[in-house]
Amino acid sequence: MADNPAYQVLARKYRPQTFKDLIGQDAMVRVLKNAFAADRIAQAFIMTGIRGTGKTTTARIIAKGMNCVGPDGNGGPTVEPCGVCEPCRAIAEGRHVDVMEMDGASQTGVNDIRDNIISTVSYAPASARYKIYIIDEVHMLSTSAFNALLKTLEEPPAHVKFIFATTEIRKVPVTVLSRCQRFDLRRIEPEVMMTHLADIAGREGAEVGQDALALIARASEGSVRDAQSLLDQAIAHGQGETTADQVRAMLGLADRGRVLDLFDMVMKGDAAGALAEIAGQYADGADPMAVLRDLAEVTHWISVVKITPEAVEDPTVGPDERERGRDMAERLPMRALTRMWQMLLKALEEVAAAPNAMMAAEMAIIRLTHVAELPSPGDLVRKLKDGPPAGVSASPAPGPGGGGGGGTVARGPVAHHGAATAVARQPDDALARYQRFDQVVELIRANRDAKLLIDVETGVRLVNYAPGRIEFAPSDAAPRDLAARLGAALQRWTGVRWGVSVVADGGAPTIAETRDAEAEALRSKALAHPMMQAVLEAFPDARIVGIRTPEQIAAEAQVEALPEVDEEWDPFADDD
Ligand SMILES: Nc1ncnc2c1ncn2[C@@H]1O[C@H](COP(=O)(O)OP(=O)(O)O)[C@@H](O)[C@H]1O
Ligand SMILES: [Mg+2]
Ligand SMILES: [Zn+2]
């Protein structure tokens, strides 16, 4: 580029001179047209919108329109400036004496406003119809500058117009806003952007593939200026035709197909495959952050497609990918998608903070494959029939929160979580998973009946237990109706009758007593530890405030590694 003196960046070369060339801002243009037609041109305008959507461009077109005199020198204000009259040409070239352009970012002080605006407004325009002040990035003005400006805005001479532009409308004082007609410039839709880019590429005599344009359109996030700069670079990179691969490399993006591959592996719980894939992408130059961001983008896209299937027709997505997206949207439950999204956001934070981004990304991927693994209801029943998965305690696994396929689920040894519905089943089946009394206690816990749980833990001295039959001696803490309540609750949750009877005395210690005894034993054991004795000797006033066993610490570490899991969602979660 540098060796071509006539070269002009595309963004400058293709600045629209009229509203016909301005893309994606139809609503604003319509309002302006009506206002000009009705001769109700506001005293002050403010344009807001993200970078490169046409704010400065619009300001200049309006300025031209206000001062255009037409090719014959007799025209009035118009939204279609002729572009050939002297005012039009002077404004386009930035040399019109009555059109002042200020940059709020560099001229922020009250003196700038005083010198450039306040001291000159009262003079009539030198040659044009209106004196026009354009202030770009107006939100950058200091408070005193705003105050100075406000006085003029309140009572501007009839020959004066203001046009402000800002990317941060919230930083503009309401007092200023309330005196302006406001226009919100929109991000440009991908379709519109792609057509525009194709048009420029054509005029530049450059061959740029449709999917390459799609990638640029997507990367620009709706900013025409960004899209044009990217196109500029892409053309410079590309020899002959610019392909999607080149643009992808230029943008540091992974191949969309590969992102979908990775996403698929993660969702299937294939940790080894996912690690190999991310390593491959890394070797090909992908940034770990970018990979996770891609995954987040895919997660979002598939979620949207799930809700509005038309969204799959995104022009920036290739046909194969659309097909895959559609398929995944049908297959994956929304719970898994929202979960994935949440975890990716967390992972992005971690990767950003980690000393080694790739390591952090790999750890995140491993975690994602574990938690994102979502067996289908059929798989789940099969797994549960084959016994609880390794690493899960012998306590009964709560069933999936109402996963589909009611018939199959009801036959399997699956209890429903929460307000468990009593599904009619064979009594033997229903009782098979309550071989021990502690499994009954787990069931109470799973159903979140805290009162019953406490009463059972403190009140029941177990005398005899068989699935479906409980015999106990009440402790002093046991309420009188405990047997009746326990029987009714178990019947409600399991769908079969339980016989719960009370005997006068005997029985094992209550659960609470056992627990206290265990805690006491643990305490003595801790106290007997040489390290503890040394500590107590050195710090005689020290007290034991908590004891954690290595198992507890390991369990806690595991819980921390996984952000809290929606109980409805995780089919193997331990209770509470
Ligand atoms: N709506 C648009 N239609 C066509 N080109 C645009 C549009 N918005 C921005 N551009 C392109 O981007 C460049 C910068 O636009 P500009 O109006 O200065 O953006 P900003 O909104 O940041 O003020 C223009 O020269 C033009 O090439
Ligand atoms: Mg601008
Ligand atoms: Zn003109």
C-alpha cells in the first residue's frame, strides 16, 4: 500500500456523500427527509451510535443539505445535497468558513467552546445560509464547557445550527440532550453489510469470496468503518481471490467447522477428543481465549436457533454449519446450553487471569466436558440400572427433574426429585432401592422435608428395618405423630405403602447421637494428633473451631471446581 501514493483507505474513499450511499440508517433518513420537507429543521441534532456507523458522515451530509444551493444556485435546504454547488464542495472538502468542525475529544475545555463557538455565533454566516457547528465526541466536553454551550443552545440565533455526535450518549447531560433532536444510528445488519462490502470489493476490482465477506461482516459487529478496514487488509493479504481461510487467519479465528467439532466433543463429554482438538487449534495459531469465545458464540447461536429456528439462516454462517447448528439445537436441552454459557463466562475470566492461558483453557475444557455431559433419559435409566456410577456414594441417586419419556423412567429405579410424583409402579421395584434405613433418610433429605428429617434424625431409635417396614423406639425428642408422618411421607414419595410402627424401648442410638459420638471421636482423634498437641502447647488459648477430614476437603474441592449445579439438571448430584 505504502508504495502507491494514490492509495486511499477504503473507509475514507467510500465516505457517503449523500443519504443514498449511507447504508442501514433508513429510519433516521426518513425522519430527516420529512423534517426538511416540512421546513422544520431542528436547531440542534445529536447522533449517537457505535463507531463507524455514519455519525460524522451524517453530520456532514446534513450540513451540506442545509447550505446547498443546487447546481443552478437557487436551491433551498434539502436532504439531497447536489454535491456540485460551491457550498457542497467546500463542506465536503472541509474548507467552508461557516461550517466549523470541532473534536470534543481534544477540544474539551470551556475556552475551546468560548473561542470557537460563543464568540462567533452572533455573527451572521459569511457566505452560507446557516452557520453550522459540528462537535464530534461531544460527551468528552468538560462540565464547564457544557455549561457554556448550554447558554447558546437555549437561545441560538436563527442562522445557527448545531450537530453533535457521540458514541456515549449517557455521558451527555440531559440539559443538552433535551435541546437536541436525537438520532440513534444502528449497527448495520450482516446482510446489508455483506452487500455493501461486495459492492466495494467489486469497485476495487478485488475478488473476495462470499464466506470471506461473511466473516468480515461478523467481525465488524455492525460497524461499517471496521468492516471496510478489515476488507482493506483482507484485499492486501489475499493474492488473487481472498478466501475465508485467509480472512480467518487474518482475524485469528478458528475454522467454524472446527469450533463446532470442539463444541460437539465437549457436549458429548469426550474430554480426550476435546483436548486434542484445542491443542490442534492452538498449534494452528488460535488464541486460547478466542477458542473459548468461539465456543461461547456457538453456545449462544445454538440457543437462539433453538428458540427461533429461523435464526439458523444467518448469512454469515455457511450451509454445512447451519445444518449442524440446526441438528444440535434440536438435540441439546436448553439447560445444558445455558449451563455451558455460564461456565464459559467463568472460564473466560479464569483464562484471562491465568499465568498460562492455554493451561487454563485446557482445565476449563476438561471441566466443561464433565459437567456438560448430559445423558439422554434412556441412557440415564440404563446407567442407573447398572448401578450408580463410580465415585457416587451408595445413596440413592435422585432422578432427573422430569426428563421426557415418562413411561420408561417410571419403570426404572428412579425416584423423582423434589415434589416427587407418585408414579404407579411395582412395589418391589419401588422398594428395591431402600435396602437400608440410611437410604430412607436420604430420600427425606432429597425431598427437602427439613422438619421430618430432623425429627427422624433425633427421634428414631431403629429397632427393625426392612424395605417397606420400619420399627422404632421413640427417643425423648420424638414428636407423637412421627410414625404416622413418616409413613405418609414415604408412601407419597415412593408410591407404595410403608408400615411404620413404634415399640416401647430398645433400639439403636439415633442418627443425631451417632453423629455426635462420631464428632466427639473425631475431636479426640484430632486432639491426640502430635501436630495439634504442639499447636496447643505453643498457643494455650487456641480452640478447635472446626475439623475437616481429608475426605471432606477433597469433596469440597470438587464442589468448588464445579460452579454450583442446578439440582434439576445434574442427574447424579448428591442431595442438598
Ligand atoms: N451507514 C454507513 N453507510 C456507509 N458507509 C458508512 C456508514 N457508516 C460509516 N461508513 C463508513 O465508515 C467511515 C466512517 O464513518 P463515520 O461517519 O465517520 O463514522 P462515525 O459513526 O464513527 O462517525 C465512512 O467514511 C464510511 O466509509
Ligand atoms: Mg465520527
Ligand atoms: Zn449543493
